[in-house]
Amino acid sequence: TLMNKTQTMMIAANLPDFLWDEIYLTASYLHSLTTTKSLNGKTPAELWIGTKPNLSHLREIRCQAFVLIKMNNPIIHHAKILTF
């Protein structure tokens, strides 16, 4: 169920409780991208849009992300490392 997926993701990533609703939405989104036997190996998203969904945008929870910080000098930029 989505509740089980949400709880598993919360525990695996050691996330604080206030993120529960976001992780629930993420679990629901991932469910729509998961193949099932009842749909003959297709995903709900695939049936809805007619093509296989692109998964290249997915990232692991708690992965490193880099935010570009533009400086006044167009040649020099900095990046800040964050946790996504």
C-alpha cells in the first residue's frame, strides 16, 4: 500500500515526520511509474500517456544536490552542496 511505501521511505532515509505528506505524494508518484502484472507489465502512467514514462529525472532521497550561485562576475560562479 502507499502507507507502507511511505513508511519504508521515511525510515530508510531517516526523514523527519514533517516531511510525511511530501513522501506520501512521492510514493504515489512512484507507484504510477511501477509496472504491475494486472496491467500486463505496463505502468499506470504508460497506459495514461500512451508511452513508457521517462525516469531520468528521478533521484534518490537524501542525495547530494548542487545549487549554482551566480556572482556579479559572469566568469566566476560558486555552487552550494545541499541534500535533496
